Amino acid sequence: MAQHAFLSASASHRWLACPPSAQLNAKEPDQSSPYAQQGTDAHELCQYLLEKALGRRVRDPTKSLSYYDAEMQNAAEGYRDFVLEQIAQVKMTCPDPLICVEQRLDFSRWVPDGFGTGDCVIVADGVIHIIDFKYGLGVLVSASGEDGYGNPQLMCYALGALDTFDALYDISEVRLSIYQPRRDNEDTFSMAKEDLLCWADEVLAPTAKLAYEGQGEFCAGDHCQFCKVKATCRKRAEYNMMLAKYDFEMPPTLDELDIAAILPKVDGLISWAQDIKEYALEQALSGTHYPGFKVVEGRSNRKYSDEAAVADIVTKAGFDPYERKLLGITAMTSALGKKRFNELLGGLIVKPQGKPVLVPASDKRPEFNTASTDFE
């Protein structure tokens, strides 16, 4: 079983914003999920494909992966190609860069017992490049963070890499990259080494000390999403109940400023309410009674008990039990191979315009062309 740091880099976004949450989360048991295992499988495949491309002797893990499929293969190949492109770029100025795959990185100089694993670390004259593979689909991950700094997880990894390799190379730039193929997200952020070290001394180290000692103030926000105690956290409840100051009249009775004040809190409020419902159900199934509520059997859909038997019976009756369907792009790419797919079908692939979504102005996507802007 993989060892996890108390103040892990992957959770730094949360404990930097809410230092006392570290102690609370440490007391809760780790809960595995299919999504976590899927991510682990994808990382293992990425490691294999990259090291194989680098000429290293590695074992093909695909037969032992629980969630291996064509989509995962294509995502891992895309990651491999992305990393190879970064290596080629670095070699233009440094012929012998150091390429570390799944590298353990120790940043305990700033964070008590702090360590983590970098998916890929490229160390060369002038630059250290941290590349992190994200297989998750739900949350879009940015290489940049708040206050002009980078993603805190990747910055922690960069500190560990600097602490290990800075004496071997003359480093001046730190480059951070997120490769998130299922969200079509390739994001890179660059910062000066001095800025990273300044952040480490002035922000990371003092906040990590508070978190390690269970001190500091509780603070609710987007970082609550992956907190183990998010369903019962009183601070989060207070944060979301701030919406109660509005009378919840129909939107036409609210002006633009009222709606603009509510919008940033809506997603968090919905998420918080769903977390409460899931937690309450889990506790009710364990015997907790909530006044005015009971557990009942939910609705379900009919399904075949034996699909092979159904197909056999229907076929013998003279009917076709199957429907023909064109392979999706991912499956078709796997069947034909990337090169052949592009040769045969490249001109027939289109990406329709996505459904309009209202997001904060800080979102990096270009603004949607509404009817009014088209007219203008």
C-alpha cells in the first residue's frame, strides 16, 4: 500500500486554505473508490509507456489493470507524447537533461514530513519542469493557482526537485504542467525559482506549521470538495447558509448585483446539500434515526438476468437481438491506430459548439458568442 504524507502535496490546496482540516482528515479512514483505482491504473500505464519510449526495460502492466480500456490507452499515449515533446524542447538548450519518472520528492525542508511522487520531472540547465497527469474528468485542474503563484501541489513537487537537483544544474526557471486528457486540458505555468522559494518561505512553511500542529482558522470554500469531513463541518455549513440572507424570491425580483453575489455560492451550496444527504443516508443505514425520515427501497429499472441466454432465444426465434452502432471516436482510434485514423477520418471529425455555461470571469475559456455580441 502506498504511503501518504500527513501534509500531502495533493491535498495542499485544502490545508493551505484551511490548516486545521489536516488534523481532522488524518483521523478519518481512507476510503477507496472506483475512480481512485481508475486513476491509479492510468498512472501505471502512463509510467510504462513513457519509460518504454525512453528505452528503459519495463513490464507491460495492462493485463493487471482493473479499468484498462481504449480510452485509457489513448490518454496514456497522449501523455507520453506530451512529455516527449517537452523533453525535445529542453534538449534544444541542454543535450543531457535528467528525466525522472514517478520520482519521490521530499519537501520536508518547508513542510513537516512532506513528500510526494512526481509523475515526471525534467531537470536541465536553466529549468526544472514538473509534469502531472490527471485522469479525472470531474474537476478541471489548472497549472496556475491563486495570487499569481502556480498550482500548490506542483509547487511542492518543484521544491522537492530543487532540493534534490539544484546543485547539479543551474536552475533559474520552474515550469509546471498539467496534462488532463479527458478534459482536453494541457496547461503550463512558469515562474522564477526565486518566486517559488519566496512562496515556500513566506506562505507554505508557516501555514504547514499551523496545519501540522492543528492550529489556524477553519475556512470553507472550493477546497472543501475533497475533505473527508465536508459533510459534518460546521464552518462549511455556516459558509453555505450565508445564502439564507436572501429571501429567495423569484430571480426577476433580484437585481444584477444580487444575482452576481449568489452565483459564486450556488455550486458549493448544491454540493454541500448533496454531501449532507449522502452522509445522512450512510448513517441511517448504520442505524442512526433522523426524526421525520426513514429509509425505503428506491426505484430500479428492469434488466436481463442472463444477456447471453436472451440473445440465444431471440436469435432462434428468427429475430436479431442486437442493434448496429458506429464505433465512437475513442474505440475507432483504438481499432485503426492513431496514424491510420487520422489518414482515413481526420477530415470527418468535427467538434460541435458546446452548450453555454455561466462561469467566473477568471475562467480561461474564450467568451461565448451570444446573439447580442453576434449582432454587434
